[in-house]
Amino acid sequence: DGGITQSPKYLFRKEGQNVTLSCEQNLNHDAMYWYRQDPGQGLRLIYYSQIVNDFQKGDIAEGYSVSREKKESFPLTVTSAQKNPTAFYLCASSSYSPGTYNQPQHFGDGTRLSIL
Amino acid sequence: AQKVTQAQTEISVVEKEDVTLDCVYETRDTTYYLFWYKQPPSGELVFLIRRNSFDEQNEISGRYSWNFQKSTSSFNFTITASQVVDSAVYFCALSEEYNAGNMLTFGGGTRLMVKP
């Protein structure tokens, strides 16, 4: 089945620790995204990538980093500089090529990150 | 800049009632796309519909229907004969044409609780 796989489902971070959230897709989508969702709130964009080896900051990129070495993979690292990392993190992907703009984004199941 | 407002933060209905979720948007573009997503308790966002700004026809899909009115910048979502399985958070989103990366601007979401 085609889809987006996020792992782990739950993650705990200690003070001063960096943690990495995995996102893999087999939909052959060019664009990938990371969102943060706080309780009772909407989604805020952290980073996005339109093509391999390129990514752009979203609205709340501070304290986060990403890489896009392969089309299928877009891992997110929550660094120790992110002082309030407790949230639900969602990864998404979409088609992005001439003639296929504004396509729906497809989402993974999310990772819930908490501080120990 | 674009903005999406979902003024209803929570709605509670009894099963079999009809319910309408409101969505009001702001954009300067003449060409744009509107989306609705469902987020069940499991957490992933499920794509429901995509509508472009030139298509003002109402759409019906089973018990779901959407009313797009450009004159009032609204894209409302109605569930007919609601069921307990409809309980979820529903997000409305906007994407302006040619925006870099197919980015979506989300509303804050409406939590729908359908009681048996």
C-alpha cells in the first residue's frame, strides 16, 4: 500500500538531547512537509522540501532541522534549542511538478513527542 | 496574506442530527484552492475534498456536502444524519495558486462530537 510512515509513534526527550523523527513515503511525491500541532490548535508548518537536497523554513523553524537526501525520506531533528518540544508532529507529502500544483497533501499517523 | 478562520471550536450533536462546520477564508489571489481534512482520534489527517476558486458548484459525497460561496469567502461543510464515527477534528485549509511548495494555510479546526 502506498502511504506515509512516521516513526516512532511516541518519543520521549531528555533535557539537552536532540531527537530525530522519521518520515518515509512511497507515493513518489516530490514535496514533503513537517507540521507541529499543539493541543486544541491547528497545524503550523516547520519545514518543507520541494526536491531532494533542498528545503525551506516554515513559520516555526527555530529549534528544528531537516535533511532531504532521498526523495522518499524527510527526517526532522528536534534540537536542544527547541525549549518547548512537547507536541504532536505530522509529516505530509504531495505531488509538486508543472501541471500538478495545489494538490492535496497526504499525512502520516504522527509522532507524539514529550519531555521526560 | 492568506488566512482561514473556523470560528466554531467545538460542536456537540446527537446522532442523526445534521451539522454544518463553517470556514471563512481571506486571500488576495483570484485563483486558489480550498480543502477539508478530517482528523480522527488516531491522529492522522484524512483528505476529504479539494475545490478550486472557479468552481462554485456545491458538491455532495454521500452524507457529506460542501457549500462554496465566493461572495462571502466561505466554504462550509455539512454532515447529514451524523454518526458517532464522524466524531473528529475537522480542518479547513487554503492554498494560493503558484505558492512555493504547495503550502497550505490551515484554520484552527472544529472539534465535532457526535453522541449516541
